[in-house]
Amino acid sequence: MSRQIKGLLYFYFTDIRHSLTIFWSILMGILAVSLLLVYVLIGDDGFMTFALTGPMYVYCAVYGFLSAKEFIPYSIKMGATRKNMMVSLAIFFGVISVSFSIIGTVIQEGITLLNEVFGINTFMFLHLSYFLTDTILSRMVIDAFIMVFFFSLMFIIGLLFYKFGLAIGGTVIGVFFITFVVGLSKGWVAEGVIKLYKGLDMTYFWKLGIISIVIYSLSWLFLRRITIVKAK
């Protein structure tokens, strides 16, 4: 690994440290309050579910989008080559996705174990793996690939806004939104969701990983001639 890539990775991980602290503090605070409600208030008379991975997916999507305007100008100022920027960001997105999937799984397993020890069955985590063979490995694989997908998709959308400005970026997003609305009205989206649910298995998420790589590869079309000047 070149010194330039190491330098870029150091900057990326240093930059994300503050937002990670805030994110995990808020998420753990919400989880703690939810558990307190279950243990103290709800007792055996109710039931609560918690989607631990949902906020992580949203975080990765938002950070992927912001990475375009946050990291690209600084990387160019550092004299980084476009190739090194692309490689370093791929490593960065991959490490964050895998780390989040591991942390999320450890937290879920730890709390589930404590609930079993104390005989508490009124709290349950929600996860996509419950529709498949639910194992620790399957949860981590699913989470990692979904987060990589969100990173890749939102990063390339962020590059679209960065390079071409709000007008063109907004137009492209608007076209996709209108297509989605039309799909809802025509029933295409509902049919697609039903078909996806019926055929859902682990191969789908491996395919999602490949799609994420393809999407991220397309970012080279924006990065190869990108400048420090953002379009408006």
C-alpha cells in the first residue's frame, strides 16, 4: 500500500471518528431506553422489537453521500491521484461496513444472551436474516453487503451533485423518483417486492455485493477528471 493511500485512509478515519462517536452514543442510548422500558415498565404484559441495523444502513447512506463533497476536495489538495482516491475510499467504505456488521452482531448477541439468562422474552431484534437461515455469519454478511451497497450508491449520487451541480443532480434524482411513483401506481414495485421476498436467499446478498462493486466502479467516470471546484 502506497504512502499516499495510507495518508488518505488516516484522514478518512480521523474525520469519521467524531460522527461515529455521536452516532453510536445516540444509538446505544436509544437501545438502553428501549431495554429499560421492557425490563421496568412493560414486563410480561407487552413486547418490543428493535431494528439495530436500520440506523446503521441510514448512517452509511448519508455518509456515503457526504463523502463526495467532504473527501474529494481535501484529497485533491493533498495531491492525491484519482486512482489512489478511488482505492482508498473503497477500502474505507469496506472497513466501515464490515466493522459495523461485526459490532451490530456482537451487540445483538450479547443482549440476546443476557435476556436468555434473566428469562426475558419480551424484547426482540429485527433482522433480515430471520427470513433466511439465521446465523451470526449470515447476519454479518447481509449487513456488510447492504452497507457497502448504500455507501457505493450514495457516493456516486454525491459525485453527481458535486460534479454537475444541483440542477442536473436534482433532475436525475427527480427522474428516478417519478419512475418509482409510477411503478407504485402501476403495481411494478409491489410485484417486485413480492417476487423478491419469495425468492430471498443468501445468494441475493452476494449478488448485491457484486452490484455494489459495479456501481462503485462507475464512480471512476466522475473521479478521473474531477476538480476541486464544485458545480453549483
